[in-house]
Amino acid sequence: MNFFQNLDDITMNIEENGAEILREVDRMVTERRGWAIVAIAYQKRKNESEPFSKTKIMLLKLRSFNEGWKLESKFKITDTGTAEEISLFLKKHTL
């Protein structure tokens, strides 16, 4: 889905055959001048007999459009090394 009525409609919770296979762990939303970034921490698994994966991060960039939000881009952070590199860069260049 690429259009959402409001930012709370965006979730990372998915069930298959009554079993949770993707669960949202945490989220952060920031809005500014018609744009929004939604950061969602989530875990997934193939089926209910397997443990959940390590936490991954999905960053979504949305634009205000026709009384809702249109998804413009998304970026997945799936490993600790990438997360640490991004974190160091942000700390280095924070205004």
C-alpha cells in the first residue's frame, strides 16, 4: 500500500494463519512541512515455531497528499554495522 489516511495506519504487524510472523517493537514519527518520517523497529519469523529475528529498522518517507500520506521511499536497516555507521554519521553532523 502506498497511501495512508493517517500515519497511525502504518504498522508492521502481520499474522499468517493466526500466528504472528512480523511484529512491531517500537516506532517514531516526525512530521515537518508536509513531510513525515516513520521509523519502525520490527522482528520477523517464518512461522510460529521459530524464534523472532533480531530487531530490524524500516524508515519510511511520506508526503502529505490529498488529505492523507503518500509513501515516497523506504529504507531497511537489517544489520548492526549499518545502524552504527548511520548513528555515528548523525552524531557527527547534528546541528
